[in-house]
Amino acid sequence: MNKHKAESTRHKLSTVRQHFETAGRYLVASVPRALPTETVAAVRANLSKQAYENIELICVTELAGKLIGVISISELFAAAPNAHIDNVMHKNPPYVYPEVDQERVASIALHHRHNAVAVVDHHHFLLGTVPSDALMHILRREHVEDLHRLVGIGRETDVAREALELPPLRRVRHRLPWLIVGLLGSMLSALLVSSFEAELTRNVAIAFFVPGLVYIADAIGTQSEAVAVRGLSLSQADLHHLVMGESRTGMIIGVILGLLTFPFIWVVFADFNLAIAVSLSLVIASSLASTIGMFLPWLLQRLGTDPAYGSGPLATIIQDILSLIVYFMVVSMLVF
């Protein structure tokens, strides 16, 4: 029976390892194991009797092989030699199944501050661990992926040098799609501004603040995107709480920027209503930009897509258009 289970487990593990971005691909099976009744000294002695692939984490199992605890190599050598493993191990340790996405594995390791993560089958039998070097590789890969998506590059290359050596046409294919979307968005923005031609003709000073307002909204949105891209994929916090918190942050930033802007416009342009309009637009645009920067990745995650896809050009287009709409609507109500 045990032989059958072992063969079944090996077959499942072999199948899972075929999937590129899973825990099974990075699994190290040859790791030290210990029983809860063993002493620290006995486990230390066993470490020298076999060449393991990785010894960062000692996995404590029942006699049958089910995971019940872990202890790091540093904790093992810091413990009293006569102490029993069940008294020094971490009980109910974090674990993953072989088919779990690699980003989730890294998230668990960071959340629990572990250098390695145990991998078990669905019957809780230990298969091995994902070691620290694999976790570093995962984090680097996800980081590069998100940076590429942040600037609208549709495909990640494994090596930075390879990206530099790609033929020009392949580089264009990776970068152009979102830039075309951005171009369409800029045309829409131009049409939007032209629809307020009458207001701009009556008071040309209104146009002076458009670049600054759009820039501030983009900058705040980008900050929120940076928080969302990694926070939503790695954080254990409630997503609704993260979105609402970032929205309030954007509003507070907008209020501060509005208070700083108001006296400058009032004194330099001698236009109280314009100063009020620009300051109020900053508050509203900052709040919207922060919300969008957080909400788009959140929405995509709910749809089962990597949150990094919600950042970059798409969010920028939406933020720009909404900022212009807000600004000209506020100006129309307060200045004229």
C-alpha cells in the first residue's frame, strides 16, 4: 500500500513539474526529515550521514510521512542537544501543494518569514521543500514581469541581455500594442479638450494648469499601481481594505496639494475662483487616480489575471481622461 502511494506521489509530482510556474517545478525532494520524538542531537548527527540537496529547513513528520512541523537549520543548532524536536519545532507550519502558483509560494514565505516552504500532497504527505534560492528566483522573475507590464511590454524575457539583443521588429511587437492604446487615449483627450474651446477662449489661464493636473494624477496613480501590483499578489490583507485605504490616501494627498496650490494661483493670477477650481480639481483627481491605480489591478485579480496587467498605459489613459473631465467640469461651474 505504501509502495503504491509512493509511486502515485512520484507520478503526480512528475506531472506537476511540467507546469512552468508552480511549486512543483522548484521542489527539492532530498531534504532532512525528523520525527517529533527524536532529540536535537540525534537529528544533528543524521545530517552528516547523508548528502541532502538542501538543509535550510528540517521537516518534522509522523512515522507515516505526514508533515506536522518544521525547524530551521539555525534553530536546530541553537537548541539544547537533549531537547526533543516536538518541543522546539514550529507546529502547523505553512505549506503548499505542488500545483500552487509560484508567486503564491513566495508570498507565503515572505508572510511567515521562512527561508523555505514545505510542499505536501493532498493527503499531507511531505514531498520536499521550495528552497531559498528558488524563492529568490521566483521573486526576481515576478519583479521583472511586473516591470515590463508596468511600461506596457507584453512579454517578459528570461534574461535582461536577451531583451537587449532581440531584433528590432520583435521589440516593436512586444511594446507597440499598449502604445497604440495610449495613442488612441491621447486622441480622445484632445477631443475632450477641444470641446471646452469656448471656456479656454474666455480665460486662457485655464489651460496653464492642465499639464500639471494631469502629471499629478499620473504620479499619484503610478504610486498606487506600484503598491497594488505587488501588494495585491503578495499581501494576505483583505482586498477591499487595501483599495479603500489607498483611496483615502489619495484624497489626503490631494487636499494637501490643493492647499499648497490655492495661495499661489490666487496671488499670481489674481483669480480667486480659478484658484478654488484648480485646488478642488486636484483633490478630486488625486482621489480618482489613487482609486483607479488600486482598483484596476484588484479587478483583474478578481478575474483571475495577474494584477500587474492593470498598471501602466491603461491606467494612465483612464487617469488622464478623468482628470481632464473633472478639471473642465469644475472650472465650468466655478469660474464662469
